[in-house]
Amino acid sequence: MGSPLVRARGLVKAYGEGRAAVRVLDGADLDVDRGELVAIVGRSGSGKSTLLHLLGGLDRVDAGTIELAGAPLHELDERGLTTVRRRDVGFVFQAFHLLPELSGLENVLLPAQLARDGLEAAPRARELLRRLGLTDVASRLPSTLSGGEQQRLAIARALVNDPALVLADEPTGNLDEESGIAVLELLRLAADTGRAVVLVTHDRAATALADRVLRLRAGRLLQ
Amino acid sequence: MRHDRLRALLTAGGIVAAAAMIGAAAMLVFALATGFDRSAVRADLPDVSARFAEQPLSLVASRVRALANVRKTAYRFEANGIGVQANSDSASGGVVEGVLPGERGYAIVDGRDVARRGEVVVERGLVHSWHLQLGDVVTLSGGGGTLDEKLVGVAVAPDSVAYPLQRTPRLYTWIDDARRLVGAGPDVDVALIWVNDRSQLDVTLAQARAASYGVSGLRFVTREGFHQLIGRAAGIVIALLVAFSLVALAAAGVMLAASAAAEVQRRGEAIGILRALGATPAQIANGYALETAALTAPAAALGIFAGLLAVVGPTRRLLNVLNELMPGTGDTFLLLAGCWAASVVLVASATWFPAWRAARRPTVQALRGSDVVLTPRRVPLPGLAGFGARLALARPFRATALIAVLSASAAVVLLILTIATVLHGLEHDARTLGTQYQLTVPAGETSIARVRAIRGVADAAPRYETNAADSFELGESFQLIAFPGDLARYEAPPLASGRRVRSSGEGDVGLGLAQALDLHVGGALAAQLPSGREVRFRVVGIVEALRNQGLLAYVQPKRLLAAMPDLTADIAVKLGPGADLDRVRDVLLSRGVYSQRTGGIAQDYGVSGTFGRTSFLRVLAALLRSVAFLDGLVCLYALAQMLALIARERRRAVAVVRAIGASRAQILAVFAGSALLVAAIAAPAGIALERFVLGPEVARLAVSYVTLPLRSGLEPVTTVLAGLAVAVVTSAGLATRAATAEPIVVALREE
């Protein structure tokens, strides 16, 4: 077996200063392989989202190392992190974060545009929308779509650049049970097609679909 | 808490900046727009000023006393061409107004008035220019003798612009001293008249004309006439400064209101929580409005004071130039207090209304978050710049207001640049005055053949010029300019009506003269020449001549020379295409003839009588360009504010775009798209506004006797477009810098 896609060691992240400082991550280690769906659970405020942000290059560690596909995120400058986010990472947010001015298709195509791949990505995006059952709503604005449709669009946006790592932060948190299951199945499918998927969740259905479930407690990840 | 304090400081900073613009603009508008009236009241400027050839006081006084409607009078003896010297400075051609006890018609702004012989009051412009102080000795020399006078006061009278723009310094002495300077007898030559009823001034003037039998050289200037004279000199500048200030006021007001509304938008979720806890929309709106007012009150006071400090110096200098006074402390305080109150009310209202509207939304919707969730317009704009444009369009009212501000600013800047170009042309380019020849040679007709023989010279003709007075009214003086043959080949101001002169009995009159004498094509111009002879011409055309305010007539020389046989000519020299002007001048010089370039007003005549000096044109042009620059800064400020508001309102959307891989350059493209959309609509609107409304209107208001070419050309349009492009890139750069300085997760976390 080769090296893991994600390799994080001794992650430390604190908020606040002086005596008020809180270490939400305190030596967390994590390996994630391609094709693996890892669920991370924990109490609110335990640092789950922070871990996801660090893995995706949205935030920087105070200490520790993160390698993504061999690239040392902890050493990269902002420009390097931007490239990694654009090329290797897809994000799915709890609140979807679709841009309300853009249609469904335009939202999906946005990461490809940022990668200057818009034209080539268009057929790929349409195929993704077809597979996700969103063809009919592709031209509509997000505000006219249901929560489930919006989250599926967000997943399509996360997958359009064919990233190696998909990070999902409470992807079912704002959805009803039926929509939530559909979204989880999509993430499972993303993992089954060779991507590494890390999702932060409180949802039992999500943990049931995961290959591994890790609990974040006292700043560390436990099996 | 710390974060909130920082945000409050940033908000207060924005209010300070906008309030500074409001304070500066309001001060400028008030000080300039009311300058003449305020100064006229303070100086007790007479309703009519009558100048005439020297007459005994008793004769003039008895005639004036006989007029109805006269409230009070004063008489002076005006000595002209007086040498003035003080400390190490000197000037020739000074005007010394000899005054009698009684009314004055000027305001003493320092020291005291003249009370006896040996004392002098000096106009403020001269005092500032020469750094004079009370008690200094001022030496006056005229044809009748030299006097050392003690400077006892400083005066301002808004009936002319100030020294050194008006090159003749003005001083006030006891009347006997003024008479002694020119060796005059006990006569007066100026009467100042204040009337009871200004609406009957025309009747009074008609009576005065009728009663002026035996009084020669009589000329009246009314208070309104002085206002118009000052207006001719500086009216455009003041109008533009006022327009600029109003644009700045509008920009600051819109941005203050939009900023306050954006702040409410950010608090959408908190409003939802308050609603969920049972607060009424009015309670919520009142609370936010009070909170904002508490923040705005000190910030606006600080900003308005800063704005006042920024413009008070330049405003004072400009008013000094115009011989006008700054507003009093009380008026200024009231004005600024009004601005302060308006700013606080504006911000509080701009907070109250959106807070009230947000609180009236369904509570669940309000609880969803603070990001703008409007139904966006489906505008098919591609790429990241297109996304930025849609961000701007998500706020259609703000975008429209900004487009209005930018297009008005662009139009004002275009107008200013065009006027500056015209002023430059007036000063340097003879063609602006309709002159078609390049050199003037002070040599007689006998030299024409020799001049024509010089290589590069296409043609040469004698040019005659003399002053004349209208024979019918004997008041209006004008210039007669004569060329043999087709004079339009040498001087061709645009024809307003009729045709060019073809024979010696015909004349083309300037529009200014036609207006003054009510001349029309087909009428007769009767010119009283300095020789005492009269010569008449049939008016065949009316030309828009800028020279001498259009008080001139073009004729052929035959009749003129018959009436003035000793009139000498200069030679007007036309060069051929591609001829080297300097070389031709060198050849002329080598033959002992000094030639003059035919420049614009710099080398020729005053554009507006006593005030039309080349230095003044230069000052006006420089001032206008400064205002254009400031107006450009207003554009930049307005654009930067809009983008800052978008960045603030849409910080989470920007963070999402960054999260999915947007580089700084791509975020820049988003913001540039927002700014570009606004600029792309504002630019053509501004150009159209200037070319079809402002330009023609200002040209009409500025001078009635010509059509000034105030429709912007390619150069100012290119300058404005380049300026807008710089503003777009700069404002987008600033917004990008602010938006990308924040960690992505901080913006994403703000739910």
C-alpha cells in the first residue's frame, strides 16, 4: 500500500491569547487514504471544523505537519495554499455557501473557472449535474432551490475539478433525513471513485456509511 | 468585544471621511456662492457708480440731488496712473481714490479709515502681496507730485478683483492728496449713489442720463454690473467649484447612507434574535438608530471640522483674489452645525429604515444570517468580472446612485478640463480668437513687398486699428479693425449672422457691440474717431469675437483712412504651410525689424475688460485643474466606498470564492468587475451630460458675445476615461487588499 493522501502529525491549534488561550487541537494525528471516507465526530467546539480547515489549507497550524498528496501545507505560503485548494481540495459546507448571484451551473463551474478550465469543465459539470439529478435546476438561482438541491449543487461544485480530497463540514446539518441520505450517498460515491473524503458530522447515518469513524476529544483524534 | 471595537473604529473612520467631504463642500459652496453679496453688504457697495470727466462738486451734487429715489451719495476724485512704492516693492499705474467725509463703499478689514491728509488705506490684495503692515509709509507719485502717506487701514471692495490679478493697485487717500498727485483742481470725477428702491434703478439711471447735460464721459456701473463683471472673471470657476462641491456632497451623503445600511445588513441575525425575543420592529430600529447616532455624532463633528480646516485656507485665498470676504464665525458655525445635524440625521435614518425593514421580515429568515440574500438580477455577464458586476447589481439603488455620482463627476471634470484647454487657447493660440496670421510687424505699408519676399511668408497685409466711440450714445467705446480686401483671410471670428465685409462702406460688428448698441444686420454703425471725425458703416454681419468682449467692428480701411489720414498700420504676416516661424522672425530681425507672434490674450487684449489678464487666466486654469483633480479623488472615493461596502456585505461570499481556490488576482477581477460595470455606464453618461447639457449651458452663461467651444474633445475625454480606469483598478486593489487580509475561516465562521 502507498503513502496516505493526507498525513497529519501533531497538529496544534489554539484560539485566544495568554491565560484565555484554548487549544482546540493538541497533537492530533490523521492519515486518510484515497478511496476512504473518514467521519470525524465530537462535541460542539471540540475542533472538528478547525481540523477540516487545516486539512483544506484554509487555516494554518500553530504546530505540527500536514502533507496533502506529498505537498507540505504547513510550509506553503498563501499562494501555494490557494493552488492546493483549487487543484486538490473540494469543500462542502453545512450552509452550502452557493453564490446567490450565480445559477446552479455557474456555481458548479466556478472552481473550474478559477483554475482557468471553464470551457473544458463545462461538459464535466453538466455530466455531474445529470448524475446528481440536477439537470432541470441547473439554470435556476440557488434561492429558488430546496436545501437538498443546494447541497447537491455544493457537492457538484466540490467535485468539478476532480480533487483528490473532499472535505465536508456537517453536510447534512441543514437537511431533512431523506435529503441528508442522498447527500451522504453522493459522498460515499466520491470516495468509491478514488477520492479521499473527510466529513465532520453529528449524523449517525453518516458514521454508518464511513470506513472509519474518529472522535475528536481533548484536541486529539481517537479511534 | 475587541473585534467590535475595531469595527466601530472603522465605521467611525468612514463617517469622519465622509463628514470631512460634507464639511469641505458645504463651506466651499456657502463661502463662494454668497461671497459677492456678503462682501457688498459689508462694504456698503453703492447701487450705482458714476464716472465722468472732472466736474465741480457743487455742479454734480446739485444734479444728483435733483434725482428721485436717491438715498445717499458720496463723491470721489480718482487719480489714475499713479506710481506706488512701499518698502522695496513698487507698481505703476495705480488708482488712488480720493475720498471725502461720509459714505465710503468699501469695507475696512484692518486698521481704520482715512481721516485726514497724509493717510492712506490700501486694498487687501496689495497689502498681502507686498506684506505691508499698518504704519508703513507708502509713496505715491503722479504727474503733480510725490506724497509719502501713512498706511492706516486695509480695505476690501468687491467691485473688482484684487491686486495683482488686477494689475493696477487701488488705494484710498484724502481727496486733496489724490488731486495733488495729478495736479487737479477742486473737482470730482466719481459719484457713488445709493438708492431707496433698487427695483426703480432703471428709472433713476434714465433720469440721471437726462440730467447729465454738460457732464462728459459719463459712465454708469450698477451694483449688479459689478457682480456681472466679477462673474465674467470668476463666475465659471465659482459655478464649477459649487458644482463640484454639490457632487462631493451627494457622493458623501450616498456613501454615508449606504454604509449605515450595510452595517444593519451585517446585523441581520441579531435583528432576528431580537425579534424572536419579542422586540417590535420600531423598538429594534430605534435602538439601532440611537446607537448609530451616538457613534456618528462625535465622528461627524470631527470630520466636518477636518473638512473645514482643509478648505478654509484655499477658500480664503480665492475670496481674497475676488476681493470678497470670508463668512463670519457665526454663519460658519451655523452652517457646520447644520451639516453636523444633517449627517447625524442622515446616518440615523439610513440605519433606522433598513433596520425597520429587516425587523419586519419573517424572523426565521432574519435568523438565517447576515449575508445579502436579495433576488439577484439575471445578467448574463461572464467570468469573475461578470460575477463582480452582479455583486454591484445586487444593490440596484446604490449602484444607480453611484453611477449618478460618477457620471456627474466625470461631466464636471470633462467640463473643467475643456474650460482649462479653452483658457489655455485664449492665452496662447491666436486661432482661438479667430486670428489667421502668425506674426505682426510694426512697419508701414511700404515694407509689405519686402516682407512678402521672405521665404516662408505666404502673404502680408496692413492692419489698422483704432479706438472709437458710438456717435449716437457717445458712451460705448469699441475698436475698429481694418484690413484691405478680404479681411476674413486675416481675422475671421465666427459669423453669428449676415455675411463678411465686401466693400469699404460695410462693417462686421462684434456680438458684444451689437448687444450694447442694439445693432442688427442692415443697421448703421456711427463711429466717433479720436480725430473727432465721424465715420459710418452699414452693418452686414455680426461676428462672435472674443477679443475686447466683442466690442469691435471689422471694416475695410478706405473710409477709416479718409477720416484719419495719419493712422498707421502694422503688417500682419501669414506664413505658408510648414514654414518655420522662428526662421522668418530671425530673417526679419536680421533686417532690423522686430516681429511679434500673434498669440492669444497673453499677447493681445483682455478677455473681460479690466479683469482679463493673462495671469488670471493661468490662475483660473490651474485652479480648474486642481478642482478636476479633487473631483477625480471624489470618484475614487465613491468607487472605493462601494467596493468596501460590497466586500463588507459579501465577506462570506468572497471567503467562499477564496476557499475554492481564487487567487488575489482573481479576487481583484471580481471587485474590478463591480467597479467596471458602474464606470462603464457612468463614463458615456458623463460624456453625454457634458457635451449636450453642461458644456453648452456653461458656454451660454459664461459669455454671451461668443460661443465658447466647451464641448469636450478627444483629449479631455481620453483623460477622463484613463482617470476612471485608474480609479477602477485602484479601488478594486484596495478592496482586494482588505478582503484578502482577513483569514478565510474568520469570514466563513460569521454565521
